[in-house]
Amino acid sequence: MSLRKLIVTSGTLVALAFVASQAQAEIVLRAETSEFCEVEVSVGADAPNAPVQKFGDLTLPWEHIFDADKICFRHSVEDDCDAFVDWQCCESSGGKETLCVID
């Protein structure tokens, strides 16, 4: 293998390793026992002040995977589908899959 080819190959491997280390972790949001109408999720560093995704008509157990370092979520109150509990946030645990359970 020529020196130039070796340098290019080594540089490519270093670049791929850097990109992999910068990848966001997965956060799994799960609801197993609660009864509610809707879940709202805000994703990203600005959560819960980032845009909101709404999930309704959930069949328990329910889960959704987010490719993010941080999510914030809230769910409707059991007796009132138009009222929501306070926001709760989860942050990834350093490149590993993180589980957040909706109480």
C-alpha cells in the first residue's frame, strides 16, 4: 500500500470515528400503565421551548424512540384531555440508549 493511500485511509477512519462519537443517543419514551388522551414531546437542546410533537390515541404499552440528546414531555390529565401536567425532561446518558417512563 502506498504512503498516500495509507494516509487517506487513516484519515477516513479518523473522520468516521469522530462522526460516530458525535452521533446523538437514542431516548426511548415509554408509557406502560397511565391512562391519558395525549402526550406532547419537545425535542432538542431548547426543549421544552422547542416545537412540540403530539401523540394521541395511545395503546398501552406505548413507546417512541427519539434520536436526541434531550427531550421534554408532558401528558394530559386523566380526567381532562385539555389540561396537562408539568413538563418533565430526560437527557441521554452519554451515547447509550436512555429510557424515560411516563408516570
